[in-house]
Amino acid sequence: MPGTIDNPLTLDPRNQAPMNPTLSEIPARTSDDFASHQNRNLEMQLMPEALARAHMQQRLYEAEHERRSVRLLAARRLQRRAERASLRARRALAMAVMQ
């Protein structure tokens, strides 16, 4: 029984069996195997692109969320300013009516 890669028969590399498989050990590949292998390779090549696209979508979402929150804060600030101006105008009108 020969050893395995993880558990070699001997630790001396000169005495280990060569790792070159013979033609009888290599399974014959059908066209379906080849197509699935090619598809898997294509998927592996496209993974970084998909990851970058997902990352950019996340960054765009965060930027849009940040813009919305900044606009909301500005709108609230303007609303408070308008309310204060309205109160000042009411007071001035009441003072004018009283005199």
C-alpha cells in the first residue's frame, strides 16, 4: 500500500513514489465534463468582477443613504429656522396691534 500525500509511506522524498499518474489512472473526460469544467473556470475568473460589482453597489447604497441623511438634517434645520422666523413675525404683529 503506497502512502498518500498527507500521510506518505516514508518521509524521505527520494524514496517516495513519483506523483505522475499513468494514463490508466486518468479518467476519460466526456464533453459534459469538459463543459462543466470550462464553466467552473469561467465562474472562477468572473468571481473578482462580481465581488467588485457587489462592493460598488454597497458603496453606492451607503453614499445615497449618507446624502439622504444630510438632506434630512438640512431640511430639519431650515424648518426650525422658519418656525423661529414665524414666531418673530407673530410677536411683531402682536406688538403692532397692541399699540
